[in-house]
Amino acid sequence: MPIFGIGKLPAIVALFIYSLLPILRNTYIGMEDVDPVLIDAAKGMGMTALQSIRQVEVPLAMPVIMAGVRLSAIYVIAWATLASYIGAGGLGDLIFNGLNLFQPDLIIGGTIPVTILALLVDWLLGRLEHRLTPVSEQA
């Protein structure tokens, strides 16, 4: 028996949990990949550990962190479509009804908006990533 039953709550909980891994993984990788020389330079300039994290490490790790956020956003859009299978509703209902009734127009009517939504969210988060990336990192 499922812990949260069926419906919107288990879908939201599952989507939230699934979205954490790419963000946490990319945050860890981004922070680990910051050049230790830059951290040492920040320390040499008199920055505290918190100042170094906020002003040096996080800005330099931001492109990798944002890549995780973008990936999670696309995952959540795709998985939210599948969440209709457990009674959460949404555009997935059109897709699954189309599959069950052998009606391609319903399938396409659900997949096109999901695809457009995923592309739009990816584009918007890409713009945000570009704005949050330090100028020295932009090529």
C-alpha cells in the first residue's frame, strides 16, 4: 500500500523528492570544482568562511548549480505528466486517455503543450543561468 495513497499529494511529494537529487548533486559538484587557489585568495583578503562561500564559491559554482535546477525542472514536467496515472490529473490525463481509447488527437493534444512547457521552462532557466553566471565565466 502506498504511503500517501493516490492523488495530488503523493504526486507532489514524489516530484519534490525526485527533483532534489540533480540539484544537490550539481551543487556539490559545483562547489567542489571551485579552484582552491581562489578560496585561498579570498581567505588571504580577510574574508570569513561565510563571505568566501557567498561571494566567491557560490557565484563560481552557479552555472553547475543552475544546470541541476534546469534538469530538475524538465524532470518534474515530464514526471508530472506521468502523475496523472495515480490520479493527480493534468495534461497526462489527455495522453493516457488517448492511449486507452486509441485516439491520437488526445495523445498529441497532451504531448504538444507538455513539450512547449518543457522547452519554455528550459529557455527561461537558461536565461536566468546566464544572468547569474559571473562575467569571467561567460564565453
